[in-house]
Amino acid sequence: MAFAEVTASLISQFEAIVGPENIFVDDEKRYDYSHDKTENYSFLPDVIVRPGTPEEVSALMKLCSEQNIPVTPRGAGTGLAGGSLPIHKGLVISMERFNKILNIDDLNLQATVEPGVITEVFQNAVKEKGLFYPPDPASSGSCFIGGNVSNNSGGPKAVKYGVTRDYVLSLQVVLPSGEIIWTGANVLKNSTGYNLTQLMCGSEGTLGIITKIIFKLRGYPQKNVLLLIPFVTNEEACRAIAAIFTAGIQPSGMEFFEREAALKTIDYVEKIYASKVTTPFPENMDAYLLCELDGNDDEVLMRDAERVMNVVEKFEAGEILFAETAAQKEELWKIRKNISPAVNAYTLTKSDDVVVPRANLPKLIKGIKQIGKNFGFNTVCFGHLGDGNLHVNILKENISEADWETKIPEGIGEIFKLTVSLGGTLSGEHGVGIAKRPYMPIAMSEVNLELMRGIKRVFDPKGILNPGKIF
């Protein structure tokens, strides 16, 4: 794909649109915007632009469309699939100035938000009004809400409350041509034509640039209980998850992590937060489940907690820890949310998030461990197993650079083949980006892929917006 170069004349035109203070061409800034949290990838853009209004984004896109300049939209840079990396150089449009919560409507349980708002900031703002925005990715303290929409992020509470797309009512979007559209309406029911809103969710910035989001909200659950359940093996933990749901219990969180993940993360958390972890993690246990139940009635929650414990007794489990204080709950969630940065602080990783039907999780984890043995790599597994979404971090450790670039990707392909054979697919929330792009034919037929390419061509006939991603 041939694109035009960014010239000094074009940069002057960009400056006229957004102001010179919002243009960056120096090497340090270009490097800052060249990478995200995906391995050690780095692709230098020609120029970074920070617009502040939909009209400025529109003017930029019109100019780039006319001049055939590739454009990469970027949020906070917390992605794990390389979806916001400018692999064809060109222009990076950073959405960091779109950082306002425009309206919280507590009568209609809706909010209008710009895409550069940090997810946790938004969650806290609606919580102050007694409202609840459930999607809660591990990076919620730093990721942008627009990136969550672009990747259809989930997080621990997705098992009960759903993922990002379940809360998006309508989007204001700037198309690659520069036109500004709304994809839907701020209503709870809408059967008027094709659902462009849902099409945009998870499209990874390849179809348009989101400039406003209308979310629906829920009432905030006032109470919760949290259980830490140790298991002798990973497979036994996975089997217990299915049994808990079969018993009619609906946790608000059902998180899994291996002992290796727990140990690395405890050390990391103690260093980063300069505080001792006081929660005991029983030895001789390979796996742990973090089971949360929420609601507004203490008696109902305690009854459900007892039902969970009764189910777990049928499996090879250790002594269950009941988190009795808010501080202990916070500590347990802090450990869970810091697993990924802790593992990456230990060694370079290749991170994947496969998803299968819950009942097939034991076969998936067992198969992943065997593939690791076959290809000579270790893995740390954790994730949202309540909805079948397993995060697999492949550890570089002492693997040679040659094997890391050639042999290990072959092993990843085998993991994806296993996942698809078990009724699953390549990603539950990280997206495809560039990291999983080579493996798409494993999960999708050529007919499916061509339909997707066709949709891309309709929205972006010149192929300038986030080129080289997904396909």
C-alpha cells in the first residue's frame, strides 16, 4: 500500500488547524507515540497532532484523505495488540485533549463522554451520583474510555454485566473522509436500520475516529462479598467455575490466576506500593479463584457465598478465604489487576487473550501447557474465566532472539488452533491489531474476512485510517 509523505507544507496546514502547540515532530515525542504495551514494538510516526474538537479531527481527516496520508488514532497507549501503532508512519491523531465528561443524566441513566476520559475517572464520577458503569479493564486507572470502545473491552465484571458495547447507545464519529456522523440515538431500543454503533465497537479505529460516546448506566450495587478460593490444579479450578454457574449462582467477578502469577505479583505490588501484602496465599496450591458477589441485600449475598462454598467442596480445593474488610478486598483486587505489569516487569512477554466456552477451559489450559513444553516456553495464565476469557503470557526468559521471532509465533499459532478447535476465538477483549493479524485465517473463513474487508472499503475507500490492522 503506497502512501504519500508528510511534507513541511502539510505540517504547516496541520498547525493551522490545531495550533502549533499541538503538533510534535521531535524525536522524543515521536518515540513516545511509537509504542504501546505490546511487547517491544516501536514504529515512529512522522508527526503527532492533538486536536481538541470534532471539527478539528474532521479537518485533519479531510486533508489526509486528499493527500493520501496514513492516520493512526491513539488513546492512552495501553493496548496489548499493537492496535494504535503507526506501522505506516504518517500522522498520529492523539485523543488526549478529548478528556471531558460532558453530561451525566441521572434521570435517564445516561452519560455523554469524550473518548480521552480515563475509564476510572468516569466510573468514579458516575458513582458519586449513585450510578454504575461496569466495564472495568485491568488498566482502568490509565486507559481511555474511547480505547475501551474501540477494543470492546471487558474486565472482571463482564461475567455478570457485559462488555463495553453493551453500554454504548450512540457514537459521534469522524469518518476517514472527514464527515461527522452519529451512529445511533440516545434511546434504549433502536431498530432503525443497520446497527452502526455496534459495528464501531471493537473496530480498533479502522472505520472512524470516535469523538463522543453516549453510555447507558446502571444503579450502583451497594454491597459485595469476595472469596479467594485455592485449588490443587488449574484444571480443577476451571471445572469448579462451570459448577458454580450450573448451581444458578451469578458472580459479579470470577477471576483466575496461577500460583506463579500470584507470587510474581505479590513481590511487584509490595515494591510499587511500598506496603506488605497481608493476605495469605496457601502453599501447595497451583491455582486461585477470586469470586465476587454483589447486590443490595446482605442476607442474599451471604446465602450465595455459602452456596459457592458448598459447590467448591466437591473439588480439590483448599481453605477458602473470606475477605472481611474493605482493605483486604482492595488488596486482592490490586494483586489481580497488577498481574500483567508484574509479569512484564519480570521478562518480555507475548500476551494473548483467547476465549472458549467455559466448559472447555480445563482442556484449554492443559493444552496450552503442553504446547509450551513442545515449543520450549513457559506461560503465566490468568483472566476472566467466568466468561471463558483466558490471558496467556508467554515468557521470553532465556529464549534466544531468533526463536522468539520465529519458533514462538509458531507455538502461538498452535494455541490459537487449539482454542478454535474448542469452540473459541483469538481475542475476547485485547483486539487483533498487528499482533494477531497473521492468525486471523485460523478463526475466520475467507468469506468472513472478505466481508470485513468490504466493510472497511465502504468506510475507508482509500485505506488511510489505521492501515495494516486486523487484515
